[in-house]
Amino acid sequence: MDKKFDYTKAIQRLEQICSVVEDPSTSLDDIAGLVKESRELVVACREYLREVRENIETED
């Protein structure tokens, strides 16, 4: 990862996205963009957690 990833901010953003998507007034076009953003965030979170786990395992 090129820049420092902030896992906490990513999770907060995912929670915000959930709230917006659950709002009945959100348009399908907006939802489509939010789903794409959430996919990218989930991939980044998984990669971050994988790296953290590898670092912990190598320290043992």
C-alpha cells in the first residue's frame, strides 16, 4: 500500500455508506457508486488485516 491506510476511518466510511444505502430516498445511481466504493474499502481492509496478521505471525 502506497499511503498509510487508516482502518478505523475505512470502517467508519463503510458504516456511513450503509446508512445512506438504507435510506429509501437514496437513488439507485447513488447506490451503485456507493457499492463500488464499499467494495474498494472492503478489499483494502482485508489487505490491511492480512498484513497485520502476517506481521504478528512473523514476530512469534
